[in-house]
Amino acid sequence: MKQLKIPFLSSLNTDFSLDHIDLQLNKLPPQSLDYLLWSEGSYKPEVCFRIGHNNTCIFLKFTVMEDHLRMVYNQINDPVYKDSCVEFFIGIENDSNYYNLEFNCAGTCSVGYGSNKFDRKELPSDIIANIATQTKLWRLNGDFSYCWEITLMIPVTIFIHHPDVNLNGLDCRVNFFKCGDDLPQPHFLAWNKVGSEKPNFHLSEFFGKALFLAEQETLLPN
């Protein structure tokens, strides 16, 4: 089981632009999605993420290189997993339920809460709208055809079933994913390996561990 320490970034707050947050997150070491799951071929996009927090907000950036792009869905809580999609799942402390936050390459977001794949309740659209997103996309001339990035500012108010949550020193269960169910080359990538014979990201027993470091435990990136 992987373990992740999420640094406290005292230089960031919600008043900063996502361009500035993007640059600050680039100073953090990337975490790769190494596990290719449930795939018949060898096609594997290259995906990494960088993550930090300032106690009231999670700052998260994904970088993706892949051969195909799909961005059909543009409404909150649309099935964005069918598009070029990255996902962040988080279970807070000992809660058996967890949140799944899913984003396509256009920045469209879907968020649910529950205990498994079939027990999901969508969060209200006005709550999800508080997540700030910025996407960038460009063509490549190397091993892949496209690169896209999404930078996210996720306020803790998103976690409506945990109204008193405090990220400072918080233990969580997490996993990070990349998928694209309706792409020409469907694929399923994970940060922490999922031990299931059939495609299913919603198995919290295969989440990794994450600790949101307290301010005094973290040095500001230069």
C-alpha cells in the first residue's frame, strides 16, 4: 500500500490565480500513476499528479500525455469517466464512505459520495461549482499525440458530509486514477494498485494512505 505525505503550502490561498498555483505545484515532486489495469493491450498514457494544501483547500494538478482526446461532457455530474478523465478519491479518517472527484480534460467535474460503486450520491451542483479548475492542452511530436494539464483548487467545503474537517494533520485514504472508457484505446491507470478482476475504481480497500502535513512539518518550496 502506497503512502503519501501532502505538504502544507503556506504560500498559497484562494486569492491566488490558478496560473500562480500551477507554478507553485510544479515545484513539488510528481507522483506517477504506474499501474495499468484491466487492459488488453500495452497502451499506457503517462500520467502524474502534484498535490498540496493550505488547511482550507487542496491544490491538485494532473499532467497527462496520451494519444487520443475526448471531451464530450460539459455539465456538472455528467459521466466524465467516458471522456479523457482523471480522478481523485478520498476517504476521510475512519469513514467507510468516500468522495470521488472526476474531471475530464475540459474541466467538467462529477463528484459523488458513498461506500462503493453502486452506493453513490451526487453532490449538489452549486457545491461542486466551488471547485476552481484550469486546463491546458497542446499537441506533441513525440511518443504521444497530446498533453493536457488540469489544475484544481478544491475547498474543504466540498466535503459536505464532513462539515468540521480540518486538513491540518488529517489522515485519509486516497487513490488517483486516469481513464477514458469511450476513447479509441480504453485504459485504466491507478496510483495505488487495485486488486480486482473487473474494472472497478470504487474499492476503498485498495486506497493508499495520505497524511496532510501540519504547517510546522513542512518547508515552503523555493
